[in-house]
Amino acid sequence: MVLGLTATATVGTQHSICKAFTIKNPEHIITLPDLSRMNLQLSITRDTEKQKALLLLLRSDSFKKLDSILIFATHKRTCDQLASVLTQNGMNAASYHAGKTDQQRYAI
């Protein structure tokens, strides 16, 4: 027996999962009609000056009123650099990744 849980699987992803796990009765898939989260905000840009654009974004009306924010990066080094830039610009920031000790991650 297989139980698969996901919060964001599209119909295409659901079909791929059924195929990968040889699920012959896809009618057993339960979906919810609206998975939008009103408390989440997503911003995607393709700026060449990424750090400058990030600082402008975080200081914008949409973001400056937030109590906390998560910024995802693909490398530990990038996480550390971003935290440093944000801190140097007066923001309370810390990087959180697998290179941190349990104690460091807990403190964050």
C-alpha cells in the first residue's frame, strides 16, 4: 500500500505519481479545489543586480510590514552572503542550512 501526500501537486504531477508508483486506480486521489495560501506572497524577478533588487523589494510597502520572511537560495554560500548583506543593511537576518550545527539552527 502506498500513501502519497503533497500540498501542491498539479493534475499532471498526480498522473506522473500514479505512473511512477503503478497506481491503477487514480480515482483514489483526493484533491482540494483551492490550495492557495492567502498568507504567502511569492516574488520572482530576473534582475542583474540581485542584491540591490532584493533590498529594494524588502523595503517595498508589500514586504516592509512583514514580521518575518524566508528567502530560499540554492547554495549554502549564497545563504551566508545574503544574510551578511541584509545585516549590513540594517536588517535582522541569519542563514539557515545544513552546514550549520544543530545549536546554530536552533538559535535561529
